[in-house]
Amino acid sequence: MRKFVTIFTLVGLLFMVSVLTGGNAFGQDVLSGGAESSSALVKGLKTFWHYTGFYNITSGNVVMIAVGLLFIFLAIRFDYEPLLLIPIGSGIILGNIPFVEGFQIGIYEDGSVLNYLYFGVVKGIYPPLIFLGIGAMTDFSSLISNPRLMLLGAAAQIGVFGTFIGAMALGFEIHQAGAISIIGGADGPTAIFASSKLAPKLIGSIAIAAYSYMALVPVIQPPIMKLLISKKERLIKMKPPRAVSKTEKILFPLLGLLLTLFISPTALPLLGMLFFGNILKECGVTERLAETARTKMIDIVTILLGLTVGASTQASVFLTAESIKIFVLGAASFIVATAGGLLFAKIMNLFLSKKNKINPLIGAAGVSAVPDSARVVQQEGLKSDPSNHLLMHAMAPNVSGVIGSAVAAGMMLSFLM
């Protein structure tokens, strides 16, 4: 470093001497063109300054960058869905770095790298790949052993239809309302898929709202559980789920595929990939494919999905009255969906014998936030009784919630497209 500074200093001194030497032709040339060079330098510096983010930044950019940093903080400090919030938070920061348009940099500029990656969101490519990975890592045993718990996943979808009504009441166009409604299922990939078909301009707002509330499951759901479920009901112990045979595990995704897609064919990209992934897992002869789907592939797609969805929240596009309404609707729909599952579990107990009663807490897992809502049920159950483990029971409505939200999205698409 010292040698470099010394050489640089000597070169500078020699240059200054040559400039200031009046009898030197080179010196004369430089002096005569000094004013011109100085003017060009100032102009160049001004041009450079106008291209910097410091010159082009807006208050909206500052707000969105702060939101991105908040997402990253929540993921690291409180472990709220870090695999989602860190890519999304980083994407929000990338999407709100101010720049001059025309250089194929921004996510909405044709030909930019981010625009090419965003193609997978706009055309609904990433969500089915996410569902393939989810299918390859999901064990449907608890649902197969106690199929009536699927009703809790269906009951939680009241949040979807409640959100649709709310969006219409707030003045959203019917196709936009249909896209927004899927937030009520607490299913990010499904919400993105539906909005890519029904309301592409709202993808950023809908996706951020859906993933935000998915990440905040441990914060939102416990107060609702405490409000609606009594201490006595929390202490209910459920019978251990029966053992499920390998044949049942193989038949379930095949039958589920046929049944759900005949009911809602427009959900084929999502449910088709979900059950295909589960077939890879359970058949026993494609373990390598299943391992790839549930690890490397889903990780790569999650990175691309989170980053591009985050980057799509440019302040000029995202900070609108519509976005605020979507976030309000998202919060309300998540509360309604959780309450719907809890209350339906209480209603089911009215028709069940004492030995077959279910702990109503598991109704909260009917939303599609897998497996976070099931973990919250487990934690709340242990707070009331340290020996009452509800995780396996909660996984049944939890995975049925995934299926239910995809069917609900398919129904919306069937009616509105």
C-alpha cells in the first residue's frame, strides 16, 4: 500500500511540473484547455450524481427499505418464517433501490434479469413447484387415520369467502376480490397463483400480505385460541392416531388427486403437483426424485419466489390505498379463518361421544400455514397440560387446509375467469 501511494504521489508531482512549465509545449496545451477540462469534469460529476440512488430516492423508497429491514429483523431475531422473510425482505430492499429507468435494471423493465425471474411469478410457474416440494415432504398419515378432521380444514376456508365479500364491500373489482380472498387461506403460493390469473397488478401486495400473516401465525393465533377455547376444552386428550399402512399412504394421493381435481379442475397445477410430490414420497421407488423435490428444488424456487415477490414492491407500485386495504383484509381474514376452525371443532364435539371428542385447539390448524399453525397448537396445548401432545392431531387439519385453500382457489378461478 505504501509503495502504491509513493508511486502515485511521484506521478502526480511530475504531471503538475509538466503543466506549470511555461516553455513546455505540453504545458501550454494543458493550460489552454484547462477551463474546458474543468467544465467537462463538473458536467461528468453532475451526470454521475443524477444517476445515483441518493439523488433519485423518494420517501416511499425509504419506507419500503425500512419494511424490508423489518422483515429480515423479524426472521433473524424471532425466527418468524426465515426461509420466506429473508428472501422477501432482501427483495424489497433490491426493488426499492432508486435508479434511472432505461438501463434494464428494474423488475418491471423488459429485458432485465429481475424481470426474467419475475416471469415465474406472473405466469404462475413457481407456486406449483412449491406444491410439488410440499407434497414430497408431507405425511398424510394423521389425516388418513382420522379423516373427519378434514372438516376442520374445510371450515377454516370461511376466511377465503369472508375476504371475498369484504373486498367487494371495499370497492375492489370482482376479479381483484377473488385474488385477494385467497389470503384468507394463509397460503402464499396459492395466493400468488390465483392473483397471477385474476389480478396480476396486485401480485406484490397480495403475496406480501399472505406471507406476512403466515409468518405471524405464532403472534396472531394464540390470543384467538385463548378467547374462544375454555380451559376445560384445552385439557381434552385425544386418542393416539392409528397406524396407517403403506398401501393406504400410496392410495391416498391417487384418490385425492382424482377426487379434488374432478371437483375443481382449475386447481390442477397446484393439487396435481401436490399429490404427485406425495406419490414420489410414498411409492418407495422414487426416493431420489422425492428428495430432490423436497430439498434442493423447493429451496431454489423459494429463493426465486421470495426475492422476486419482494422486488415487485417498488414504492411507486406498492404504496397505494389498495395495498393498505389488502393488508387490512388479510388480517381480518386470518382471524376469521382461525376462529372458523376453532368454532367448528367445538360444534363437532357436540355430536361426538366422550371418548372420541377432539381438542378444539386443533381447529386453528385448519389454515394452510404448514406446519407453523400445527406447532402453535402444540405449544398452546402444552401450556395447559405438559403431557398433552397435539402436534400429530393438528397436522390433519393443517394439511387438509392446504388442499382446501387450493380447491377454494380453483373454485374462484372457475367462476371468475
